[in-house]
Amino acid sequence: MSSTRRGRYGRGVTTTHPLDLAPAHTPDAFAHEFLLNLNFDRGVTLAESSANDRYLALAHTVRDYLMARWLDDLTRQKQTQAKGVCYLSAEYLLGRQLDNNLLAGGLTDIAAQALDGLGLSLDELRGHEVEPGLGNGGLGRLAACFIDSLATLGVPNIGYGIRYEYGIFRQTFVEGQQVEQPDAWLALGSPWEFARPEDAQTVSFGGRTEKYDDDGVTRSRWIPAWNVQAVPYNYMVPGFENGRVNTLRLWSAVATNAFDLRIFNSGDYEEAVRAQTYAANISKVLYPEDSTPQGKELRLQQQYFFVAASIHDFLDNMLAEGYDLNRLPERVIFQLNDTHPVIAVPEFMRVLIDEKKLEWDAAWAITRQCFAYTCHTLLPEALEVWPVELLGRLLPRHLEIIYRINEEFLDAVRERYGDDELRIRNMSIIAEHPVRSVRMAYLATVAGARVNGVAELHSQLLRDKVLSDFSDFYPEKFTNVTNGVTPRRFLRLANPSLSSLITETIGEGWVTDLERLRELEPFADDASFLARFAEVKAANKRRLGEVLRERDGVDVSDGHMLDVMVKRLHEYKRQMLKVLHIVSQYEGVISGRLSASDLQPRTVIFGAKAAPGYAMAKRIIHLINAVGSVVNADPRLDGRLKVIFPPNYNVTLAERVIPAADLSEQISLAGKEASGTGNMKFALNGALTIGTDDGANVEIRELVGDDDFFLFGMSEPEVSALSDRGYRPSEFYQADEGLRRAIDLIASGAFSRGDRSVFEPVVSNLLYEDRFMVLADYASYMTAQERVDAAYRDADGWNRSAVLNVARTGFFSSDRSIRDYIDRIWHTPPVI
Ligand SMILES: *Cc1c(COP(=O)(O)O)cnc(C)c1O
């Protein structure tokens, strides 16, 4: 292919520097390159091309423009051997690539003009991309934001992960209930990836270990039972207009041996491909779990598969010949995005000891400097553990290494605290109950140079509660890095109208220096700016209305406050609290205690996927849809309360919904949401938050100020105190008439055609268990919503608050997060 390319611009085949091959930055050159791709890669003429052909050719054209920079960066990372970040994450929730890559390459206008000249529309073609949904929610999206910021800051980085053949399921609703469809995101071609089968790694499993004599030294080795090939696929990660392109390398599993031709020829086709099928299963599908681990063998296989391949890839391909392994901490930091990649720690030790023949102490000293761990949860059930039986069967040598790490660690604990057996048991990497298991978070904490939480409150709770014994033992390890979101995708691309207004007002620097949004503060009192800001919000609402009409056939009413709750469906996030608010308003009107004209017109938009095995979450989805269909159809409300629940919430939908929102619902029980990043996206796009003192809400409120944030609910210490006293939800039900009426209405079958059994489990869960204290915060939430209504009636006041939210939340750029990681954990300066 490259030889035909070289000839395209008549610059001759002897060119060695790839920059010389890049097409010129003009609409004509772009159109020419596009047509070449259409003809030579897709094999069609423009007249015969399908929309998919045109999208793929466009994607290839964008790639062509970025290629030179990518090749340069690959060379630079190898040549400089500067310290880089290997970000290990089982998930990357990337969102669509086309717009992002056009933006990063400064190509958007050129592409639009070029296509226009050919009678095509960029708008139409970008709609053709299926987003790679290789993550569940916040954790995977964070990884995507971080690699964007790393590239934009010019920090050497490889993101390592898994190329799932099927990403997060596509959600549909059938009679209001979630039905999952496979996400065949690769079906129409994946123009952004580059397969590198020649860089494949072998990853082994099972078998046994043995000791042997190596010239007088007793060593261990692993004799595995089976293996698979890990084939890397590279993706460009372009920095914003800085000429830099980092790499995201996702691994795909294939069988080591092609199928057995002899058996195939004998006619037993199934048997012939069995090994292939088995191997390919490892990267077949993303586990659609969010914050609860699934004790699935395949999941442990996935985890080991990608980290083993990544470590070997780094050592084989990125490290200079003969690199002194003792100096590795000067060259690399492996950042563990939650516990999913923690099995990398014993793998790294195994490589250093068994393969590179380092002494244990030397290997451990290196390992302890080369890993750092980010914890993402506070829910005890989300702290991943692996049964020793399973781990030992799948990775016997790794289990031995984990045992030895634990022994030495517990010796050190004993040395410090004496024979405090309770403490020893509590801190052991091996849990004895209910089954002997490896606690991956503890392993990561012992091995990591640093352990960070993802918001101030979360990091504090890690120190004080979840990992308190460890923070006592290793106080210097614990740090915080508050999450952030990339302003390129979530402001510049998602909200072009607001971006233009900002740029006109304060210049363009904000895209890479988001704190500069502060310069907007004085304009919060400028009437003409406020009018333009209001027009931007109104235009974004119209744009969302068009998307929802086209996508789901639903209408968004004019003049409504858009009240938005989009995030994974989880009880701790408390979508139920929002449902109770809606039902209370509805009940008020139909019982005649409220008149419809008292209602501030609102449209509530939900977006949420439930893990397929999470029954309660699925019931809540059903209830939201049921409430929506009753409320939306009831004439007594006079169209003043609407509930919309577009299915399949994903990054693409987030980019449309968030810029249109007036109100951002961040209503988790205090002490349960580690950070949240949705909360940041909304504030940056000028939505006001109604929220608890939880996760990064705390920091948002500190920055925005109490006057422009609707705080409600118990604080974390109050939650703990109530929990210690003994929480009885029924007491709150008895004590609050409004709450009682709302719950009774659901229980009566009003939203299930009179069938009381449908939502009975939801109701009894609330009344008798309510682990996340929905009922305890109900009254406070209702009053806060009244404050919201009152504030919204003052349109100028509301817009002023919205502008202040934008102006004061530049802190939440993932560029800032990455700078914090560099300062506090990685010590990896940008490479110029
Ligand atoms: C930002 C984002 C999330 C995380 O939302 P939270 O409100 O922080 O839970 C989840 N899914 C998608 C598609 C996102 O863009």
C-alpha cells in the first residue's frame, strides 16, 4: 500500500521521512486523498459508494493525515527511552473517534469543505460511526479521558487493554423492560485500528510449577498447560493540535495453533475448531458488570491475558536492547486502573525472577517502584477477590509469588505491631472466609508505590475506612487525584455553540488550559452575554430534541426545564429517589392537592444501563418506564411533567444530552460514589447540580459555591451515624405523608395496570431494607427540588448561576488530573 501512496503526490519513492508523505492541509488535497481511499481501499467509485464506504474512506483519510505524527512519536518513544506511563485498564469507553481525530488534527474545517465540494456532508457521515463501547461507565470513560490528556500534554504513554469483539451490550426496551442485544461494533469495519499480528505475544495458563537447579541456584519455573496468542491492535491517540500521537494497544485472543486440519477433513468440524473457539472466547465480550465483580473464570483469564501480553510487549518492544532492568523505575510506571489489572504484579515478578533471573529482593524492589494503583470504589462488595483454588489452577506460579509477597508483608506487619493476630488477619492479602481468596486491592496496595482515590472525600475514606490498616502502615503511599474529563470531547466537541461563545469571549486557550474559564466570571453579570448563553442552551435543547425524535420518536417540549439523570443504574446512585420525586408530583396533582399549573414544567431525562444479572436494577428501569408512560399520558398534568428514557445511554448520547441539561442529578448516598465524572461534564456545560455531599460533588460545590449548587441529604458522617444507630426505613415512611403517598401509589399498581405484584419487590426493598437510605434523604431532596423550581423561575438568576458553574469548574479537566498524577505518582515529564 505504501508504494502506491508514495506516488500519490509525485514526491518520489525515496522519501524516508513520513511527514513528506502527508497530504497537504487543503480541502483539495483532503478531497483527493478521500477519493483515493474510496477507490483504492474501498474499491468503489463515489457514485456507487454506500454511506459506510464513505465513512470508512473518510476515517482512512483522517488517519493518513495523522500517520506521520504517529510514526514520529513511536520512534521518539523508543529513541529517547524517556519515562512513560503504561496505563493498564480492562476498559476504554472511547466514544466515536472521527470527530475527535478531526479536531485533534485541526482537520474539521478542511474535511467539511472537501466533502461539501463532493456533494457530501460531514454531519451525515459522522452519524455513521458505531462507537467502540469497550467499557461499562465511569471507569472506562476515565481511561479514555486520561489517554487523551496524556497525548495532549505530550507525555509518553501506551494505553493497554482488551479489544473485545463485543463491547457493552446495546440496550433496548420491550414493554418497558431492558433487553440486551450484542454490540457488534466491528461488523462494518473498524477503520481506526491497525492489526499487528507480527507483534503477537503468547500468553500461558494452567499447568504446574517445578523447582530446578540452575548452576547451583534453586529456581522455580512454570510449566503451563495451554496458551493463546495475544494479537495487538493499535489505535492512534492524537493530542489536541500538538502534533503528538500516542498509542492505545488493545489485545485480541486467537488460538496458538490453527485448527486441526486432519480432524477437519475427517468431518468433525466442531472438534477441529474447538481450541480456536476456546481461545477466541477470552476477548469475545466485555463483562457488563459495573462495580460488582463477577467471580467468573473467564474474567480472570481476560485480566491475565491482557496484562501478561502488555508487560511482555513493553519489555520486548519498547525497551532498548540490553536495558538494565534495575533501572526500570526510571523508564516506566504501570498504572493499575482499579483491581482488574492487578495480576500484573505477580506476572512482573515472575518475569523478573524466573525469566530474567533476578534475585527476589531485587525484583521486588523494582516492582514496588514500577506499579501504582488507583482504587475506584467504596462498596465492599466491589473489592475484587479471586478464590485461591481458581487462581492456583489457572496461574499456579503466580499464586506462589502472591503467597511469598504476603508472607514477607505480614512479617513486616508483625515487626511493627507485634503478634496482633486480628490485625494480621485483617491485613493479609489472603482472606480465609468465606473461601480462601486473594484480595486484589490489598495486593495492589502492598505492591504499589502509590495508592490513590479519585476524589478528596473518596481518598479520605480509603485512608480512614476501607484501607485504614494499610494507611497506618504505609502513610506515605496514600494520595488523591481527583478525576477529570477531557474538555476536547465534553466541551469543545459536544457543545460547539457554547465553545464558540467562550472562545469569542476569552480566546481559545481554554481548550488546553481549562482554568482559563475563570475569565468568564465577570460575564455572569453581563446581560448581553447572558442572553447569548441562554440562546446556546435553547439551541442545544432543540438539537437534543431532533436527536431524540430521530432516534426514538419522542418529542421534547419547549419551555421545559431539562432535569437529567444519566449514569449506570445502581441502587447506590439512587435513581429511585428521582422516581419518588416524579411520583410525588404526579400524586399531588391527581389527588388534587396540587394544581398542574403549580408545577414548574419539567422534562426528566433518564439514561441508564443495568448489568444483565442485576435484578433490582432492571426492575427500577421497568418502573421508570412505567411511570413515564402513565405520567406522560395523563391529561391532568397538562403536559407539565414529562419523563423520557432513551435506551442505550452511551458516550454518543451523553454528548447530546449533557449540553442541553438545565439540572444535573448527582444524588448518590454520601460515602458511596467514589468520584463521579458525569457530575463534572454537566457543570462544565452549564447545568446546575442538585447533589449530595458525595464524591467529587464535594469539590464541585466548593468551587462553585453554595449559592449555585443545590445541596441536600445526609453527609457521610451522618450516614455512618444513622447506620450505627440502626436504620429503619419504615420509620421514615410512617413519618412523611408525601413519601407514604408516593410509595403507596407505586404499590397500588397505578403504574402496572393494577397488578400490584410487578413492583412489589421494589417497594418492599425500600420499606424493609433500603441499603442506600433513599427514604432517609427523601424529605431533604423534595425541599431541595422546591428550591430548584423557585430558582428556575428567575431565568436571569438561573443563567447567571449556570455561567458561574462553567467559569468555576475548569479544575475538572483531565489535563489537571494527569498533571496531578505526574506530580504525585508518575514523575514522567512531557517529552518535547
Ligand atoms: C461520564 C459517563 C459515565 C459516568 O457517569 P457518572 O455519572 O459519573 O456515573 C457513564 N457513562 C457514560 C457514557 C459517560 O459518558
